[in-house]
Amino acid sequence: MAVKKGGADQGRLDRVVAEARQAREARDKGYREQALKMYPWVCGRCGREFQRENLRELTVHHRNHDHDHNPPDGSNWELLCLYCHDNEHQRQLEANGVMVSEEGPAGATHNPFAALKDLMKK
């Protein structure tokens, strides 16, 4: 469709451009975009480097595990690949004594008294 200068189409085009700019600015304020501008595109654990084509596989990890703590200096952020990020959260769960499966948290499987009856017989 042709754009008429000074006409209704020009006004609509101006609104679309303004909305696109506002949307970009809102995205740029998000912590992921800030972290990607602040840090090199490298996983902080395994050292894997990222390019624009696979950047979706690079995530922002909150070091203190509080997703609401986003200081503007990025001190609570760390760029991790998907694999290292999953591993970090799994390690955190295990450190807190929580074992997680697809069905949800699992109960303890180790029974320290399993062989007690046999020991008592001796």
C-alpha cells in the first residue's frame, strides 16, 4: 500500500514506528537485554561462546536465586548456557535437600536402619 505524505496513512505509519520504538525500549529495560549488553556472550561456567544465531540458548542466572533482585549494575546476574543453568538450579535443589523428579519432590530413598535387624542378630 502506498504511503501518502501528510495523509492518514502517514499518521498511521508514524504511530506504528512510535509503538515499535516504545516496545524496543521496554525490552531493553528487561534484565536479560541489559545483561546481554553488559557481559560478553560466553557461558560463565563452561566457556561456550554464543553468536546472534544461537543467543536464545544463553540465559541470565540470578546468583542469589532471587529473580526480583535486579540491580542496574548486573551484580546479581551471570550468563549461563541452558545446560549449565539447569545444572546450577539442580545443584541448588540438592544442596537444600530437595530431590525433584517429573512427578514432583521425591521422598527419601535411603533407609539407614535397613540392615539393623541383621546387625542385632550378630
